[in-house]
Amino acid sequence: MRVLMFGWEFPPYISGGLGTACLGLTKGLAHHGTDILFVLPRLDSDEEGKHLTLMGANQVRANVGISEILELQERISVLEVLSPLRPYLTEREYSSLLEKKNLITTEEILGQLDNDFSGGYGDNLMAEIVRYSLIGAHLATSENFDIIHAHDWITAPAGIEAKRVSGKPLVVHAHALEFDRSGEHVNQKVYDIERAGFEAADRIIAVSHFTKDTIVKRYPIDPAKITVVHNAVAKDRKLDQVRIEKSFKEKLVLFLGRITFQKGPDYFVEAAARVLEKNPNVRFAMAGSGDMFPRMVERMAELRMADKFHFLGFVRGADVERIYAMSDLYVMPSVSEPFGITPLEAMVFDVPSIVSKQSGVAEILDEAVKIDFWDVDRLAFEILDILENEERAKTLVERGRETLKKVQWETSAKNVLAVYEQLTGGAS
């Protein structure tokens, strides 16, 4: 089975939640003998992954017909997305390209643009997504594969184009939805791309039943078209570093994630204040960055917690492992979390977790501590009870170890492979 897979991030180039999930899933698929060509928007070397082939869209030099660009612009325009050429080209520059009449190269297109693929989430994201879909169409004509797999809305147009050109089945993997990121105030362009991807897909993979229900209700999509495959966690951590000696005697409670509406950082801050009113021998750490960061700093100051509340900024790599290993409790109070892998990562370091009921990971944590994200009083109560009750904390750690035995990327990959086989008639 050969898969043409489109993703926007992959460790170590970008190793956010999406990249981490893509790494774990592709390793699991490779374990089951799947051959994967993984396409990133940008790759600055000829490096190949040990278990797959990595390709950067910025490295692809394809001949693209003017008619193809115009057709793509027309197809994408129904989604109200930026065209592949505007707004970066003046009318004169655009006309000069059209006068070539035959073929132009991606060098000529990119040469007229302000930037090459940045491979990130910057101001030119929409334009990059559309150019990336051009590369998707080209690869569909030049590579051999059995199925197309696109991760999230940012690669859905590339998946759609690859399917259109090749006729091969398309799987769209929903890791997060615009309703998760923005609540009711969705970005209409993003929503339109998501919906187009779901409608074009032969099968949708949702990371949780929570996400599946949202897709059915909000987009709307036939539930029979959606398969739920839960995420997992990589357990190749330095488990000999399960505990790290802290420079302070207090218990440490951790929040790790983007400091945005979706992750519920404000509920964590409010709960911290309630905990410290009853037990001052606790410290709180918030690791991450995001648009709510300034507000959280201000609120922490208003609540007079400066000596007990620490903002760590964006952490990565060994620093993530270090902060997990120092923590006594992990809290994920997300408002809307399609899955949420961080509680599982905390469990690798024997750190008990409290998770929002409004999260996909809650579906596989049968005996975990679950709270409604908005219930700050209950959250504060649970934090205090776990920190002050060693037996309860020990029991939660033991349950976490049992959970990790069942949550494996090889199992998730096996379920994804079953989807591939259903769509391809068992191609190998």
C-alpha cells in the first residue's frame, strides 16, 4: 500500500500537536508495511525519514499550464480563498504570464511572489495553501500511489486536487475543527475549506467521537462517512527521568498548550487562585504561547499570584519532558478539544491528570478525573484533593500506566489501514 500523504508539519520541522500525531501515525503505518510519501510545504534538505519519504513542496519544480491555474482559481474561488496568483501579482505581471500561453514553471510563479513556501502559519497562509494544492495536483500525475491522505483543512485543497487528477480515493483526517479553535465566531474561509474537504473525501477520519459529532452537526456530513480513530502517544521517552528534583518544596500543577480560547487557560488561572486561598504550598506553571497570554499575565497579577504562578513561554523537546517530570499534576481545561494528547504525555511521566469533559481524550480515559471546563470550583476541589491525598494520586498514576498499555500508535494505524483497504479494495 503506497500513500500520498499531505501534512503541514512534521517533527523536527514543526512539532506541534498535528506534527506529533503525524509522526506517531506514520510510524505505526510503516510498522504495518505501508509505504508513505509525506509532503510538507517546505523542506530545506534532501533528508528522508527513517520510516517514510519526506518531500517539500518548495523543492518540486513542475510545469503548470496556464489553463490549469485558471481552472484551479475558478474551483477554489467558490471557497472565497485567495487565488494562486493574486494579490501578489500586478495586472501587468499577471498578463505577462498569460501571454506565455503554454507552460510556466513553479520557479516563475514563485519568482513573482513575495515569498517561497514558509512552511509555517504566517500571514501568507491562505496563498500558500492554494499554491500547495497546485503541487498536490502535479504530484498526483507524477507519483505512483494507491490512496491520498490529507491532514486537516490546510492540506485539504491539495488532497482534493490530487483526487481530481488521479481519481484515487481521498481520506481527510480531522484533527481539529474551526469550531474548536474559534467557538461560534468561525473564520468563514476556513470553514468553507473544511466543508469542501469533507464533501470531497471518500472517508473522513475523526480523532474522537466528540469531533465526529461536531462534523455531523455543523457541516453537515453523513455519519456513515466518518470513522473514529483515536490518537495515541509515543512512549519512547527517557523513562529513567520519571522524577526531577525541584528547586522548591511546593507541589507543581502544570498547564501546557496554546494560550488561546480553545485551551481554556483562563479557567486554569481562576482555579489556581481558589486553590491558593486554601493551600498556599502549591505552585502553578503555564507553558505555551498564544493570543490570550497578555490577558492571563494581567489576571494573574490582579489575583496577586506572582510568587506562585510561573509563565514558561513556548517549550519544546527536552524542556517539555523536563517540565512533565517536575510536575505533580497536569490539568487540561479545554473548552473544545478534538482529542488532546498532552494528558497521555503526562502519564508517561507518572503525572496524574485532570481533563475537560469537552475533549476527545476523555473517551479513552475511563477512570480519569473529568470536569466541565467551566466548573472552576470543581476543578479547584479536584486539584486540592489529588495534591493532598497521596493514595488517590498513586491510584491515578497506576490507572494511567494501564491506559498507556492500551493506547498505541500501532493500533491507531491498524484502524487507518483498514480504512485504506476498504477504499482501495485491499490494494497492497
